[in-house]
Amino acid sequence: MKKLFTLFCLMLGLSSASVLAASDNPVEIIKDGSRQVLDILKQDNGKNTKQVRQQAETVAVPLFDFPRMTALAVGLGWRQATPEQRDQLTQQFQTLLVRTYSSTMTRFKTAQVNVQPNPIVSANGKDATVKSSVTLPGNANPVAVDYVMYKGDKGWKIYNVSVEGASLVTVYRNSFNEEIRKTGVDGLIKLLQDKNAAPVAAAPAAKSKG
């Protein structure tokens, strides 16, 4: 399952140009973004891997709602956090996601992405779940990937990704809540800082759905 969560990285190469062109259509954002990131990853030749990863990372960050993602991942502890702690949590969680998942995304440059045309819309049209299936290299069975998006002042942004029903933020929430119970919000911030200062580790395996 931990490899499946590397699909998060497929969206780390979304281009801001695609969002501007389709900012009112979440399906088109995912379609265009998937196509563009795969085009970026195909440039990898084994010698320019780092540059390809950096290109994907550079254009990606503005397209994700990292504060919303962090709030969901931290859960109840987010309410306890001060504004300064929330800023630190968001910065460290964003860094963790980018470092962890971008380190392996070039393995998925031959993935095939099929985006379904009809999103599930809720919250008076402000929230949308775009469903897709991804066929990974060496795996004949498509993997169901849902992109959960919210439309704010700056258009649609991704704030969660679910793979086969397992939510990215839920996976982290389990461990984050445990750390907050043990050491508090500052302890979680310190844990994230330590992780980000260490060599890149593998993505966590999903243990529950949500």
C-alpha cells in the first residue's frame, strides 16, 4: 500500500498554467495536471532525476491547500494549536509530503491515468471529489484514486488524496494524534522537524480508511 500512496506525487507536477486554464472545472484540472506531470516524469533518463523532481515540485506547491491538509491530518490537535504552531505544522507537513513522495515519483512515469468525467460535488458546489483510475507499471489492475478538492478564492485546490479508499490525511492523523497525546503540539512539530532533517524515508503504509 505504501507504494500506492506515491500516487500523491503524480499530482506534484501539476502546472499552474493548467489551473488557470481550467480553474472552474476540477475534472479538467486533474486531467491536464496528470498529463503534464507524466510528460515531466518521462524526461527522466536516470541522470537528470533530481532536476525532473525539482521541476515537478516547483510548479506544484501553489495547487495544494496545505493548511487544510495539515488541519485534517492533525485532527483535534489543530484546535489546541496557536496560530504560530499551526504555521509551523503546515510548513513542516508540506516539507514532509514533498520530500517523502517526490523522492520516488519518477518510478511512475509510465503510469496510465483515466479520469472520470463526473465529480461528486457537495458543500453547495465548493467541494468536489474527482475519481480516477491509475494503472501502475507492473500492475495490470487499475488503482482507484480520488482527489478531494475545495474551491476557494483562488480556485480549486487539492486537499486530500485517497487510494483504494485509504485517505492520505487519515494515515498521518493516526500517528499525529498519538504523538500529540504523548508530547503535545510542540512535540509533533519537533517530530516533523526531525523527520525533515533526516534522510528521506519511505511513505507510510495505509492502516485505515477515511
